[in-house]
Amino acid sequence: MIERIECTPDTILVLLDGTRYIVNESLDEIVALIQDHRAAIVARSLNISATDAAPVERPADDDNVIVPLPTRPRGEK
């Protein structure tokens, strides 16, 4: 996930975790690529009709279901 794009003589992508990538594309090209990618995702999601999607089974209102998430001990990678 891109946090920012720095445009010095080189174009540098800075990710949320601080990782930096020097890329060949200009700022305008990167923005256009991101816009195209997001537009494609929206277009695909609009093409899914309600009948194509699998029905979602929801518990009854009086049934509170708690599903524990898997955890790992601290310090373990």
C-alpha cells in the first residue's frame, strides 16, 4: 500500500511500512495505473448480480455467534 510518491529526479514509492522503491514510471503514469486498477475492481463488482453471489447465511438475531480468531504467542513469527 502506497503512502506517498516522491518525485525527485527519480520517482520513489514509499509504502506504509517505510519500504522505498525506485520506479521507472512518472508520477502521472503511476496515478493513471492506480486509477485504472481501482476502476477495474469497481467495474467487476458491478457486473456481479445478486443471483450470481452465494447467499449469505446469517444467524438469527437472538443467536450471538462469537468466532475466536487464531492467535499466536507474542514473540513468535
